[in-house]
Amino acid sequence: MTTKKLLIIGMVWPEPGSSAAGTRIVQLIDLFLANGYQVTFASAASKSEFSYDFSYTTVTEQEIKLNDESFNTILKALNPDIVLFDRFMIEEQYGWRVQQECPGALRILDTEDLHFLRQARQQSTKKQEAINLFSDIAKREIAAILRCDLSLIISEAEIKLLQEKFKIDPGLLYYLPFLEQQITADMTRKWIPFADRADFVFIGNFLHEPNWHTLQTLKTKVWPLLRKKLPEASLNIYGAYPTQKVWQLENKAERFFIRGRAANAKETIAKHKILLAPIQFGAGVKGKFIDAMLTGTPSVTTTIGAEAMKGSLAWNGFIEDDLTRFVEKAAQLYQHQSEWQAAQQQGIKIINERYAIAVFADPFIQKVNELLSGLIKHRQNNFIGQILNHHTLQSTKYMSLWIEEKNK
């Protein structure tokens, strides 16, 4: 049996230490490697010192250029069975070249989260007006979903939205959450106990607008009230790529500390009693809560923060949209060991029942194999996608070719 080849085109080189998106893509790579795939990761972005080190794996790294026919040559030589686009913008840039050179390759889009949903919520929060989902970015993202054979969706709420609001064929969508190892009794025995933990923590990549907004909410609305209730406690803010405006929020007298990038997110969260995340807008599923649950750290968040994460289970802490109640619940959880331990148990339940890799890995690979063997029929069922691919939204193709000529 010949080894199947997967090409992943990344928006950036993965940084699992910096963002949930980086963690997600590495989990997908590991899943395909475990199933015998030959994996090539390609990106036109520059690497950073925090980029994932693939040298410990069999992954082939490939630097590529944007708007350049050299990518077509790479495609022809590689001839992948599957091409996975990391976010819809990557499908826009490279999808038509993939269709041209490798028409028989299965095209998968990893949405990470629905960008148009996040942006619509951001605009709604900023302008204090009703949410408008029918934006230009929605048209672009949904067109990319329709052009692909399968789109991986990390949140059940987003699948529901795509099916009900935008009438997307369920056969084009696949629910694949974060893929975690189950939490065992051996793991929980190593967790730092309640008595040995101190303070509150927030963590998030500051290139991501919802995290910056959440930090401002913590600074101006949550912490002034919470520190009155718990004057001995501190709030520690961690995150990759903090800008000057982030650093300027530090106030040692108020025990509000900006710590910068965490060397290890899980180890950092594990030292603290509670993760605070009064998230006002966003989409997808939040990696910070997964890390908190994996380290036995309860959290207090909002409805948007916890969206699609717990199913019908209880949260590992509290979900509160009213910020006065948010503060009360955070103080309550901080002071009562029995409540804190009960919340910790809920986190174990959520991870083991809703994110265990053992539950999702085999069905996903089976789905991929089904699509590979029945691709023609699958594409006939997605005739709107065929129309979009036929025209290849020609504008994106010719814009790219124009830039290429210009660059020469």
C-alpha cells in the first residue's frame, strides 16, 4: 500500500506555545502522522524563534511564495492526496492553484474558528448595535467552505449556525474539536493542590483582538471590584506578543501584573487558583480553558467564553455575563476549597467526555478515507461548490497572476 501524502498550507508556522491555533494545527499533524501519512508543511510566512520544531518529526518543511508560480511546480512534484488549508484566507490564495495542478486531491479547510462570526461580534460590541452576520468576510469565508470538500469546525455552535443560517450542506462540515489525552488519576495526583496555589491568572495571545479586549475588561471593570473583596490576591496577565499598550496596564500597587509570554502555558496556569476570562466577543473554542482543565484549574468566564465547550455538562467554575456577579462568583470560588475541587472535577469530565482524542481520531480518519474513495460523487453533491470552483472566483486567480507579473 502506498503512503498517502498530505500537504498543509499554513498561514504561519505553528506556534503552539503562543496560540490555540498553533496547538490545533500540531494536533492535526500528529493525527495524520499517527495514521501513516507523509506530511509536508508549507508556509510563505517567516519563522519566529517560537515556531514549532519539526526536526523531531518526519514532517517535511517547505517554504513557499505568495502569488508565485513556483508553488505550482512544488504541487506538481509533491502530487498530494490531501491538501489542508489553514484558515479560509489560505484557501483563497492557493486553492485555485491546487485545483489546477492536483484536481484529484481532497481539499480540506481547517477554519480554526469562524472569522466572520468573531468579527461580527467584535463590531457589535464596539458599536453597541445588533449583530450583522451577512458581511463581506462572511461571503468570502463561506465561499471557501463551499469550494472545499470538507471543512473542519471546532465548535458545535458554529456548525449549527452554518447549517441553519447559511444552509450549508452538513456533508461539507465536520466537527473536530481539540484532541486531548484523557485525564487519568495519575495525572490528577500531580496537580498542585488548592492550599499551594495562589492568585488569579489570565492568558492569551495579544495579536488576537478578543484577548486585548478581555484584558481591558479585567483592568477597568473586574479587578477594581475583585481586589476589594480579596486584597491579598494578585491578577497575573500572561500572553504572547504583548504590545506597549499591554505593558502600560501594569499596576504593582493594585497587584495587577503583566508577566508577558509564558514559557509553558499549562505550567503557568497550574500554579494559580483560578483563570479569569470575561470574554465579550470571539468565536470557536478557547484553548486557555482546555489548558486550565488539563491542569485542574477552575475558571470564571462568560457565555461567549464557554460557548460550545461543555455541551450539557456543568462548567469547571462559573459562567457569568453580569460583571458584578462575575466578581462575586470569582471570590466565592477562590475562598471555598470544596467548591473549587468540585469545579476541578467538572473540568476532568469535560475533557474526558468531549475532547478525548480516542473518541475523535478514528472516525475522522475513516471520514477522510471515505471521501478519498468517493470524491467524484461527493463533489457532484456539492454543485454550488463546483460552480464556485469553475469560476474559481476568477478575480482571486487573476489578481494573483497580476501581482505575480508585477513582481517580475
